[in-house]
Amino acid sequence: MLDHLTVNVRDYARSKAFYAQALAPLGITLAMEYGEACGFGRGPKPDLWIGGRPSSFHTSEQWATITPIHLAFAARSRDEVDAFHRAALAAGGRDFGAPGPRPQYHPNYYGAFILDPDGHNIEAVYHAPA
């Protein structure tokens, strides 16, 4: 449904390092970089961009406050969810929900949640049965 998404960050270098380490267990790597913007993906096409400078459509008022958002990444196994959580914590993320089942969402939902350096809620999720 979506082609790509950009997330605003305050400290570009810190966030780039965080995402590179946190997303590696999911097979997601740095695919492109332009100044203070870089894109991550599985392969050469970036699906997630982070940016440390205002884009052409931002006003100074919009850039002054970074509103945290929720991003959920599709894991390919429960082990990947677990590895994402460990890597994101090691990269400086804050725990926001340890890996485990979330039956309130659906019977096979297995996810983990981390807050990134800007407070964005980053999740890895796997939907298949154990």
C-alpha cells in the first residue's frame, strides 16, 4: 500500500546508528543516503527514510516539535522479533514492550516494542502461528 515513509529525527547521526543496528536483525539495511537523510530497506530500495533537516514542505513551527509516531516492521519469524528487541536495546532504545504474544490483537500476533531516541514507537511483529 505504501511506497515509502519519512520519519523526522532530531539527531541524525544518533538515529541513523540506532536504526542501522536495530533493524539489522530484520534484514533491513541502509540503502541510500543524501545529506542528512537516509533510507533503509530489504534490498536496494528504501522503504523507511529518516531525516534530520526540514523538508521543503515543513514550516519552522512544524519542525520545532517532533510528534512521535508508531512504525511496525514485518518480521519473518519470532526469532527475528526477539533479535530486533535485543539489538534495539543495545542501540540505545528504551523498552516499550518485551517480545511476546499479543492475543488482544489476534491469536498469532507476536511483537516487541521499542522507543527510539526521539520517542517514536518502533515495533517488530510476526503474524504466523508459532
